[in-house]
Amino acid sequence: MEWALTTFTGSTVPAADATTTALSLLATYGQGRKVLQSWWLTALLYSIFLGACRPWSWRDRGCASPRQVLPPSPPRTRGT
């Protein structure tokens, strides 16, 4: 990278410029990987959570399966 900066630019400190550029590119790559891993972990945890919650929600509603739907309850009136 230092060679490229010396050859193609008029930099007076090509070694320092090359070092900061290389470190910046490595940091950007690392942050991109971290974000991607974070999304995968979040998706995995939410899928586990939803998978664990579904059977209990069907049981609490009195459903034998997700296809069985309970009829709506009548509206409540105030004061009667």
C-alpha cells in the first residue's frame, strides 16, 4: 500500500497514510462481520423464542391445534 501511495499520489508521509488506511479497512471489515454475526444471533434467538411460545399460546386459548379457532366472545356492556 505504501508503494501505491508513493507512486500514484504526492503524499509526504506514505507509510503513515498506508498504515492508517490499512487499519481503517481492517476495522471496517471487522465491524461488518460483527454486525452480520449479531443479526444471525438475533434471528436464531427470536426463532427459538417464537418456537417455544407457540404451543403454550395455543394451549392457553384452549386450541388443540393452530387451525382450530375459538369463536369470538360477546362484547361486555358496562353497568349490567
